[in-house]
Amino acid sequence: MFSAVLLAGCAANTPATRAESAPAPSAPAKSEPRTIREALARELTEPLPRKPVEAEGVLFRGTVPAAGAPELMKHPNGSTLLTVPIGTSVPITCLFYKEPIDAGAAARNIFESLMDGLTLQKVRTTAIKAYAGSPAMYLEGEFTRGTGEATKVGVIKVMVHADPVLPKACFHDELGYTQTFLDVTGSIATGLTSTATEQPVAPYYSDVQVMRVGEVPLGFQYTALFGAKTGGSILEVSTTLVSPGAPAKLVYVDSTTVEQADTAGVLVSKRYAKRVNTTTSANVSLRRQEDGSYNVEGQVDGKDTQARLTGELIGEVGLAARLREGLLKGQGTPLEAMLWVPPANASAPTKVVVRPRAEAGARAATMELGPMSLKMELDAHGFPQRTEVPSGSATVVQERLSQTGEP
């Protein structure tokens, strides 16, 4: 829900049409494409056979679709490079990370590392998928090489899979093969499993939600719910947004929220961090004190933030429980609660009012989050499965793609 505040400030520009005036590079097809349009339309017509992937010291194994033997290279920092030939002039390359990643930062680093001698013209998100219960973001970067009549254009396809168990980023630098890239990387994401001796604790519930304007995807939200050792719950929410456009206007936003609530859904602690491109714009935390008040400290927009908050603050799990026991049981009265929403105001509580929207269905509601008004559809547990957020003249839709377990 807190990503709604981020959504409201996200640019909703629809990507422009790709230029088609420069010659296309060669490809190993029986007949060379004569135009960029033909090159962009290329796809593999036959399924690739599955090849085994396993090597000593590499912390994953399985099979991937490939036209030849996949190659593995382990880096000193613990990451692993996987090269998968697909029968075209350029293979698909994947980088497997040793630690969890922020999807926006990973995508930005991939594009920057590939742009030596090239000029990046624009980047756009093309799809959001859910693999192994975790989010995958697909992007395309259009670039030019050379100047004047010698200018050539290209498209780099990138997939970042922000999987907490086996995070990875894949790319393919060749015109066309868009569906092929999606199919092969999807198989890589689901066909390889971690062999690490220490595995992260699995949540008992998680979901992936896509954020889009119309049919244009902007990013995703990943939510994971764990049991706290002291009782209650721990909720982790990670959000990535990428605004489409030229590099000068391109913005990658990664945010993370971790909140702990007691068995009544009342906040015990909460941390919020946000990074815009390479700048950390927020890193602030809240903790409940012995007298029931809350201490807030950290930085927001480069300024120190300190505050003492009084009164009961509930978390998202507590809000869902109250909605489940009220609105979802047919009670027509609005639900009012105080939450701590750092993107809205880190120095004070934010009042939330949820009103039933009976004309739109039994689980439909309107949420007033400070000055914002959002339309929501709840699931049977009181968690939002679809949210509509006004953003200027556009409406940003956030809706669930996948769900694992029950909250």
C-alpha cells in the first residue's frame, strides 16, 4: 500500500516508437533481414533442447534451453557468469549475484556496463513477470553506434530477477528475439535451483504486484510475510519503479520497507529506505519505546529526521486484520487508523480512512491516505490485490500477479 505514495510521483510517459532509418546488423538467418522492422521481428521457430548446468563451486544447478553447451565463469567476488548460446549471432548472458539485489540498481548497472562506445537513447520497461514466487523485470534499451550515415541502431534486452534465493540479471544484445529472450530467461529463472548450504528463510506468504499505466509497465512490488520469534509478524516490502525515457530523464527508484508488528497488529518497529538512481534519498526507522511512544530517527532527502510519536500505530498486517473483521464482514462504517508512512511524512503519523465502495463489490473500498484517495479491491484476508492511484492526468494501476501461501 505504501508504494501508492511513490506511484503518485512517478512519470507516466508512454514510450515513443522506435526509429527505423538505420541499417540492421547481420544475423545468422538463412536470409538476412533487409530492414530494422524485419530484424526486430525475428524469433526462434523451434524449441531449444535443455542442457545441464552444473560446476564445482557454483551455487546452482539445473537445466536451461540452449543451442549448445552453456558456459560458466565464477568471479572472485562470488558472482557467476552464465553464457547460453541460443543459435543466433549473440548468446544470452546472465549474471548471478551472491547477495540479494535491488532490481532498479541492478538494471542501471547492466546498462551502464554495456554502453562502452555506444550512446543510450532510451530505456523502457516491457514486462513484469513472477518466477518462483518472486518478481522479474524486463527492460529494453535502445542505443546508437557511430555518427552520421554510419550510425547503426541496436536494442539491448535485459531481465532482472529479484529472487531472494538466486538473484540474477540477463541480457541479449541483438535485434529481435524478444519473445525468445523472455522464454529462455523465464526457463533460466525456473530451471535452476540454489545449492547453497545456507538458504534464506522462506516467507509463509508472498505476492508480486505489477505497476502500470494502461498497458505500459512501470515496475513491481514484492511483499513477503514472516513470523516473528517474539510473536506477531515481520512484513518486508520491496518496490522498483523505472520511468521510461531518455537517459537524462531516466529514473530508477528502489525502496524497501521492513515492519514488525505484535500479535494485535500494532507496530513494534519499522525501517524505510529509498534510493533514486545512485542517491539514497531516505533511510529512516521507527521503534516503539517502553512507554508506548515511538522514536523516529534517520535521514530523508538529505536532512536529519528525529521525532517522538505518541498514540497507537498499526502496521499493514494490523490494517488488513481490521478490514477483514470489519468491511469484509459487511460492516458499512469507515475504518480509521493511524499509520507511519515515511513517503508521506516521516515525522508524524498519517491518518488512513477506508470506506466501503459497495456499488463496486463486497471487497471494493476507497482509501484516504492523507490527501490521497485510492480505489482498492481487497482479497479475502484484507490485503489489497488491486489499487488505482491518480497521478496527474493518468491513473497508475497496481495489481497482483502471483501469490504464494496465505497471510
